[in-house]
Amino acid sequence: MQYTVGISEMLFSNRMEDVLVTYSLGSCIGLTLYDPDAQVGGMVHCMLPLSRIDPVKAVETPGMFIDTGVVHLIQGVLDLGAQKRRLIARVAGAAKLLDESGVFNIGERNCVVLRKVLWKNNILIAAEETGNTIPRTLYLYMDTGRTTIKSQGQERELA
């Protein structure tokens, strides 16, 4: 069954038949975490790097921000039986869609904060497709942990 992860949302699964998908990643970050031994995974679609700009919103919607969303994603997959040392992280997004002049650099800032949060949790990024000026759709197949990106009419594995 396919489940959509909306903007500022996250989903977790331990059901082999599930596919998690998030659409239209622009400057946002899509992160998947998957434990191949436990066959547990999750996905988050974060908009902004740091929750300190709106602490109340961060409590209500932790997936809106990288610093709170990634921590909640990690905890969610651990609660389903994943082990941190086995987690495979894959990342997509961080494009410069509406900020080609680089005034705000939201995508770039999202990547920097993401790397810091993952590093603090001893999780390395196994694969990523970030930057550029194209929107991306991200899929996580729970039966194998295969992660794909669809953009500009083509789908490719994020390996």
C-alpha cells in the first residue's frame, strides 16, 4: 500500500507491502531511514533547518524543521525495532527552485543542519541527490529498503 508523506510530515513502517512517498521536494529535504535487518523504515519531509524560529510550531509539527524532524524520525524507527547502527540514510531535495540568486539558501542550509543532526547521531548518509534546480519525488519500498527518485519523467534508484 502506498502512503504519502506530506510537507512537514513523517511516516514509519514495518510492513513489507508498504511504499512511502513524498512529492515535489524543492528546497525541502526528504530523508529516508531504513534498517535492513529489522525491515523497519521511515520518511520525513522537512521544510526549514532550525526550529528556533518557531518553538511552538516545532512542538506541534516537529517534521517542519530538520533539527526536530530528523530526531523524531530516528526515534520512530527505533521504536519499531530498528537499531541505530544499522540505519541506512538517503536524502533528496535541497534544490534552489525559488531562490536561484541564493539570497535565502534554504536548501543549502537544510543540508548543513541535516548533516549535523545525523552526525551527532552517528548516522552517515549512504546516498543523496540534492541541490540543482529540479523538484524530486522520493519513494521508500519497505520490502527491500530500495529508495528511488522520480523527476523530470524519469525514475532512478538512490543507491
